[in-house]
Amino acid sequence: MSGGGRPPVEVTWIWRRVFTYLTSLANAGLLAAVIAKVKDPRHLAALGLALVAANVVLATLYLAGATVTDWARIAGAARGLPKSGEGGS
């Protein structure tokens, strides 16, 4: 890659943001549907908490998840390859 090129997409977090925001909106819509449809308090609580937990997992993955470039570095280190920018041989 030349020095003036754009960084890989994952480094900019754009797709991670798009996925997380869309999934969170879908979960919020499902939560609203559950609240509107389910009349039994036990089922409402269980389904609502499950959807809230899904949003917590998504937020955790969004904030703490490794990027593709991080995974590539980890895989390279496991195979014993030199880090990018370091001379081999």
C-alpha cells in the first residue's frame, strides 16, 4: 500500500458503526413491539431484558471489539511473522 492511500475500511470504524446502529435500532423496534403486544408481565420482562442484553453485547463489541487489522496482527504474531514496518531476515 502506498503512503498516500486510504486506510482499510475497518480502521475508520464506519461499518462497525453502521452495523451497530442499525442493529440497535432493530432491537429497539423489537422491544417496542414486545411492550405493545405481550400482556403477561413475566414474558414481557424476560423478552425485554433479553433485547436490552443484546444491545449491551452490541455496545461492548462496538467499543472493545478488535478490528480486522488487529486480528491480522494477532494471526501474524501467532505464525511468527514480523510486524509490519519491521525488517525481517
